[in-house]
Amino acid sequence: MSHLSLVPRELHQDSSSDIRRAAMDLLARRDHTREELSRKLCKQFSSEPESVEEELSKLGDEGLQSNTRLAEALIRSRVSRGQGPVRIEAELRGKGLTASEVKSAMEMGEVDWHELAQEVSRKRYGEQPPANAKERAKRGRFLQQRGFTFEQISSLR
């Protein structure tokens, strides 16, 4: 038995290239917000939070990480799934985007939410209008779960 195996290994300092490589690996799988990347990398490289922030700034400057690009892609994806603005905004905020970034991205999306609510309702329930108040309430709850506002839902009636 070697005496070297009993000696604790020295903690090695993580280099900025390791941080960059880890960030690029994450970004290669999918877009991440700066906050998501920061949280994941700080957990992995807890000894160097300043280096993590420095590398994230470089990635942003190089256009490799963009909160705007992530927000636009997420909005397109969720709209194609028939999700409403309330649900999409909540997801964007959950990913760490600021209120102004969320508002800007939602405005850039140029989605007609009333038309989308109509389309989602038509796809689910067909062309027939609700037969009674109970059916109308059921449809409203469905659209509310999808993330549409009361105004958008009530415009369908």
C-alpha cells in the first residue's frame, strides 16, 4: 500500500477554460438564460464565482448566450403548443428573465392571443358553441389552465 493514497488530494483551481467548456456543454444541449447558467456553473465551480460571471459575460458578448434568443424560441414553442400568455410569462420569469425582458419578448412575439385562444378552443371543442353555462365554464377553465387571460377567454363567448 502506497503512502500516497493516504494523503488527501489537493483541491485544484478550476481554470476559466474549464468553466467555459462546461458552459458550452450546457448551451450545446439547449439555450439557457444567464441566470440558469450562473446557477449551474456556480454549483459546479463553487470556488470561483467571479470567474463564472466573467465567462458568462464573454459568452454573452460573443452572442453564444442570449436571454432574448431563448425567450423568442420559448414563446414560439409554447404558442405552437397552444399555451397562453400568462403561462408563457410565468415560465420565462421562472427561468430568470427580468420583467422588462419578459415584456419585451412578449411584444416582439406579435401573437394574436385572442385568435390563438379561439383556435385552441376550436381544436378542443369543435365549432359548436357551448350548450349552456356549465359547458361555457368548463371551456373557460380549460383555457385558463392553458394560460389565457379572462379577457381573452370571455371574448370567445
